Amino acid sequence: MEFQPSSFTHRHLLGIEGLSPWDIEKVLDLADNYVGLSRSRHKKTDVLRGLTVINLFFENSTRTLTSFELAGKRLGADVINMAVANSSIKKGETLIDTAMTLNAMHPDALVVRHSDSGAVKLLAQKVNCAVVNGGDGSHEHPTQALLDALTIRRRKGRLEGLTVTICGDVLHSRVARSNILLLNTMGARVRVVAPPTLMPAAIDRMGVEVYTNMREGLKDADIVMMLRLQTERMQGQYVPSIREYFHFFGLTEEKLAAAKPDCLIMHPGPMNRGVEIDSVIADDINRSVILDQVELGVAVRMAVLDLLTRDRRGDNDDLGGKL
């Protein structure tokens, strides 16, 4: 094995693309430690005391925004959630003007979610602080892929060599793209299953096996990752009907029988029960790790905020010297 660098050298987290296996392991290892803190009675530390984190969400979010807010507060930071719907952005202010305005306030970290792919990268070029991509268009959602990886690693003990099947609306999913990049980087075998209308062109170039039949794609899978049908991003008719989509591509006991008996079920949320997943599967306490994903998301985002602000704190210890 190559030598493992001791520090996380990235200024921003704009995507999984560009992260090495060592970078990913460092985030997951630190997040593992933060899981214990989050489960303790006293959930706060002062790692980011005196620092300011701004959550700037141009798209509605419940899980991601709340998760980043909790992560920042548990690290001791001052956290501000920008209500974009009530801001100057709705009055015609450009993204660059917004970035320059926020930069003048000297934040230490900026978490951004935007409906346009590449918008977060553009904003990151205009500010002096660390920027975390909270999801941009259909491009990437890096912290979701990292929390998915932590969920798998804690249950299976590894990522390398596992067969992971990603099913559903792959075309519009930034979660799918980030997971494909991460899982390939970490040595997993990745499959994607979707109707042809919801499969990106040239998806096979991303190093995945492509299926349009659920049972074939689920055969002997270790992990099944279901995706939400993102109707809000669809212009036109991508599926004949919700009922037909569920019949062919919804996860049911019958289809899941093709996977391994100890297969884990994942979903980034929010779930559309009876559309992409049956409630019996979603609530199966032995196989579903959907609530684990929610819990571990806070720990992963704590790790990311910790690592990206260390140069501002002059602190390079693995746990910020605080845990």
C-alpha cells in the first residue's frame, strides 16, 4: 500500500471527484469518532468555537440542512441558515454578488445547495472560506455519498469487494453520481438499474454495470440503494405511470429475493413509499439502514467541517485535539 498522508489537503469539498482513497478514509475515520459524541449525553465540543458556518440553501431541504446545522452546532460553531426565499437573491441579486456579500462577512465555512450544476464551484471561486457542496443540480452531493459509505462500512466492515446496486432515477440523481465515484474509488462493484428513459447517456463510462431489469441487477447484491423519482426535475413524461414504474422498478420482497440474504437497503430520502420502495422493505429493521444514514449524516458533516477549517484554526491533530 502507498503511504497515507497525515492531513486532509483540500480547501473545499465540491465533489467526490478528485478525492483519493486516503481522503475518503480520513473523513470516514473521523466521522466514526464523532458518532460516539453524537450518541453521548453531552453532544457538544468546542472544536469550531469562534468560527462561523453559513448554510446557504437555494433549494428546499429538510435532512441536509438540519444535518449541517446540527453538525456545526455540535462542533461549537456559530451557525446561520440563510432563508434564500426571503433574501436579496429573490430581488435579482446574482450568485456572484451574493458570494461577495457573504465573503465580506468573513465566514469560515459556507455550505451551499443550488439547483444548477456547477453553481457551488463558481461561488467557491469568489470566497475566502471553505465551501461544502450540499448538492448542486444533477452534478454531485458528496456528503451524502460519504455518509452512505460510512453506513455501509459500519455494517459490513468494508467497501472493497462489495456489490452495490443503485436503482431508480439515475438520470437526475446527484446522489447516484457521487456514490458511483466514491464506490469505484474504494474498490466496490457498482451496478445501476433504471428504465432507459431514466438512464444517463454513456453511464457505462463511469465504470458501472448497466441493467434495465431489477431482478438481474439485484442478483447477489450486498447493498441495494434506492433513488427517489425526481419529478420536479423532469420536463416531459419519463415513465408511463407511477403504478407501472413501481411494478417494474419499485423494490418489493419478490425482487429483493434475488439479492443476498443479508443485503442492506438504503435510500437517501425523502422516500416515496409505493413508488420506489415498498413500506414493508423500508421498515424492515433487519435490512433497512435508512435511519442509520440519517444519524451518520450528522457525524460525517461534523468531520467535513472539522477537516476543512483546520487551516483557519491552526490545528492539524486528527481529532482537532478536542475529542
